[in-house]
Amino acid sequence: MNMGKMKASMEGETVMHRGEGLGRLIIDLDAVLGEAAVSMSSRDDLCWSVGYALQELYPEKIAELHKRMDMMWRLASTDEN
């Protein structure tokens, strides 16, 4: 599975769980910063900072999001092989 398909899958997954919306927020934040021509390192720093702040506020939801993302990464790596 290529990165474009995986990102689309992640976006679809987070849209389905819009009530949680944490993953969608990070994806949307990265997209907005990219459109605003913010450098990749600054985008990464900001997204990580937001992610850490959200993890402090919603540890259970972030843990569930990480499990889903890990599963998707594993599926993507098996599709490439």
C-alpha cells in the first residue's frame, strides 16, 4: 500500500470516528500548515506538540488512536511485500 492510499485510509478511519476527532485534527493541522507553506520541520514540531498536549488531556483516546495507526502501518508494510 503506498503512502497516499494509507493516508486516505487514515483519513477515512478518523472521519468515521469524528466524535473522537483527535487523529483528524492532527491530519488537518498538518494539511493546513502545508498549504500555508510552513516548513516540514516546523510542521512536525507543531504537530508533535499538539499531539503531546492531546495525549495529556485524552490519554485513553490517544492510546486507541495509536493502536489503530500501528495496525494500519503493519498492514501497509505487508501490502508492500
